[in-house]
Amino acid sequence: MSSEVILEVGADGGSLTVFGERAADGKWSFRLARNELMLYESEGESGGRDLYIGQSEHFPSIQDALILMDKYPWHRLHPIEIHPEFFDAILSEVRKRGGEEEESRWRGMMKHRLPPRNGIHPLTVGVSPAYGVRMPLKNQLTGMLGVYLTAAELTAKGFIVSPTSRSAFGADLLVTDQRCQNAWSVQVKTNWDAKPYWLLNQHAEKLKSESHLYVFVNIKRKDPLDRPDYLVVRSREVAENVSRDVAKSGRHGAEGGSVWYSFPRIAKPKTTEGWEVFGNPMPPEAEDPPTPREDSG
């Protein structure tokens, strides 16, 4: 039997996918596949890679697979794909866990992937950007888009910006003013659409440097080419406001599983976007220090 994607959700740390297999008699069975390799790579582990991927046994109902997913805050993540046959059942489960607000968010993000209505096939919707319909990007592409949008924003403000290697830990961008008097490392965290938090890695609690900044980005879902929402926060403020969600280790509610770290939006009331922390891109020239006078003895 071939597998079909029933539900895929994702975040910066990885993805969770429920696969379904339909037998000849029409009955479905479901299994959960977990991929947290992005967490593995960001945490710089030297071993244990297999702990970050895996798949479950088969379950007779979609609800059983979703109960297993409850080890993670899956209803708060990004819906990437939903099988049309299970759309209503899955949205009902989202509502049970996150209320009307989360259900509405999911419906908004997936409205262009609903089953055919009035004879219109879903593949004909949003094929051309001219229709104004944009689909959510995969997690890695969302992150890259946020990095380059931030780089473009800083460049437009007059700073010198250089992206780091994508494998570099802790910094996505290196930034200086035009006289190289001040320099910053910048870590960019990106959401597809507005969310009340941004996911972090576990080291965020320890990164406290005056020269290390975060830029949190919310890309506009309706059109990612529109200017996104930005929030610039000092690393010390982020470290002091890291929120933790502990995934359950089993179906019966025992704790001890993976920990998901995030920065909640309410931790930084937005009066401005925060770019002023970078200061003046063209500071006054530094004066040469005075020449030491020789001792005339």
C-alpha cells in the first residue's frame, strides 16, 4: 500500500507528518513520522542523531495519531498540508486543543487548499502569482526568506551586512556601521504569518551579549513580497524571557520529552520595531588618540 500525507505541520525545529495507508476494503491506518533534525543541527550534538527522527506504529484512527502528536504543541505550529478527506476532522481536533483562535488561523492558512467546490479543482487556484494567492513555504525556505529580508532592511538603512554560513551557530548576519566602529551579530527567527511567539533553540537562555541581537520576523501570509513585521530585541532580553514547552514522553501525560523553547510576543511590547538599537549607520569619525609625550628628563 502506498502512503499519503494526511497532515504535515512544521516549525523552525522540524516537522511532524501523519501518513495514511488505505487498504483494499477502504479502511485507513495511520502512523506518525517525526523529523527534528533542525533541532539536532542547531544544538550541535556530536551523536544521537537517530533520536531526532522516527516513526510510530500504525493506528486505526486519525484521532489516535493526533493523540500521539500531543507530545508536541502541534496545533500551534504551521499547517503545511492536510488531506482533503480529513480536513474537517483535523480542524475539529485543532479547535479542541487551541480554541476558536487556532482553528481560525488554520482555516485561514489552508483556505486555498480546501477540497474542490463548485467543480473548481484546487490545483487551478493560486497557480499564478497574479491571482494574489501565495502558499506557505517549507520551514527552511521561510527561515532563509526572513534572513535575506532582514539583510535587505538593514542595508536600506545604511548598514554593511554580510550573511554567515547557514551552518554557523548563533548568527545569521554580521552587521557593521559604515565606519566599522560598531559591529553586531544578528540571529533571525521567522514565522510564516503573525504568531504570538517565535521558536528558539536551547542556547537562547545563555546567549547574553551586548553585540548580539535578534530580529524576529512575521512574513505576510497573503503576499510574502509585502514588507513583513519586524521586532528587534537584545539577546539579554530574549534570554530573560525564554518560554519552555515540555513535550510529553508518552500518551498518558508523563513529562520528560523534547523541550520547545520560544520567545513570546508579549515579552516585548511593540512601540517601535527596534532598529534604533543599531544606532547611526554613519557615526562621526573617531578622533585619533593623543600622541604620548616623550619624557624630556
